[in-house]
Amino acid sequence: MQTATPTPATPPQVLVFAASDPTSGAGIQADILTLASLGCHPLTAVTALTVQDTTGVQSLLPTTAELLEQQARTVLEDMPVVAFKIGLLGSVENVLAVAEIVSDYPEIPLVFDPVLASGRGDNLSGEEIIAAMREMLLPQTTIITPNAPEARRLAESDEDENEPSLDVCAERLIEMGAQYVLITGTHENTPEVVNTLYGASGVIRHDRWERLPGSYHGSGCTLASAIAGCIAGGASVEEAVRDAQDFTWQSLKNGFRGGMGQFIPDRMFWARDDEADADKGKGDEPA
């Protein structure tokens, strides 16, 4: 009697809304690499096409909201998703389209990386987009992962006489609807990179990381996607934040300079470590 071949288990599937980056340093390609490295199956809805290299963004063409919605809904009707990750959206219309889509799946955790500028500082999201994010996406967000400048732009108020502290920014973002806020300290002038996770009751944890030399393309995309991947794998938000930071730091530590600009995180660092160990083992074999 022939034994039936067992059906392989389906890996956790994560739907990413993000822009295409031809360098694969950031954007939807970075999300795919990160999620795959963490054992997830990435699904994608492309929000924009970009012309860029490792030195900066030359141009950005948003996908139409209609095409974006068709991409996402077609996939969602066919494949079960356990987490959403949102990156660059490119237009107000796309913010509204994504907000409407995810509102149909309130039980699915949503990780939001509010990409407002490139690593070089190119402005990628204007004030109208930011206003739409505040109103339509933050109330649906499980965790938002801004760097310090992004947190200040999202949380700034016309009533501010001075720049608000990061604690105040986090408090405001939670008041706008986000359940958790992780503010990263890569842009702050501190000896170490300090990342802080906030919840409704205030600071949950501070994590300090060695500040690596050089500038990296796609570190924020890597971190947010890693959080989504860990949540998809069954981790709590706090566990996901802890493990995703470690994964991101290792990716940056093993980063490489693929072009003439910023370093690219190596999201497959563990595979190359295995290769090095295998090569070392071969050399140690007795004759």
C-alpha cells in the first residue's frame, strides 16, 4: 500500500504595501528578503516605482490607487494573511486605498513604517500624505516604527513653540490610534543607537545597540519587516520588537557596499555564516 506524501506546512504569509527599489536595499525588495530570511512567505502590493541607486532617489511614480487595490484584493481573496506591513505609499489616494483595504481585516496585525524621506534626505511624503496617515492609518496600526525625525514630523502640532521630545511624540501617536510606537535612534547624536518602545502606559523598553560606522540603505524597512515576520511567526509585539532589532543589527553589521553610496544590509547573513563555517570545516578535515 502506497503511503500518501504529507502536504508541507504553509509558511506564515505577510502582505507588504511598499514601493519598488531597483537596488533591493530598501522598499519592497528589502521587505521580501527580510521576510523570506525569517521563514515567511511575502505577498506584495506595489505602491510606487522609483528610480534610485545607493546614493539617493531620482524620481518616484506612484501606482494608481485602483491598480494598488486590485493587487491587494486579488491576493487577499486567494491567500490567507497573518500580518500586514506598510512602507512608502506615494500618494494620498494610496493612503486612503490601503486604509480601506486593511479596515476589512481588523484582526490582522499591522506594522507601519512611515517612510517620509530617503536615507539621503529626499522628501518622499508631503504634508497631505502625512495628514492622511494620521487620520486613516494610525487608528488601525498595531505598531508604528518611525525614526526620530519621522516621529517628530508625524506628531508635530501648530501649537508647539519648541521641538517636542520623543516621549511626547510617542504619546501623541498613541493618542492618534497606534497601539505601540517604536522610535529608533539612528538619526540622534548619541554614542549608541537607542530604540524605545512605547505603549499606552508609556515606555515599555529601551534597547541600546552599538552604533555602526557608515550609512545604511533600508535599515528601517528591514526592522519593520522583521517585526511583521516575527509577529507572523507567533511572537507578541514586545518579543517581535526584541528579536527584530537583533536581526536588523546583524544585517547591518554584515552589510556590504554594493554601489558607490550607502551600505546595503545583508538580510541573508546567516546563510553566508553557514557557508564560511562549512568552508572552514572542509579545511580542518584530516588528510
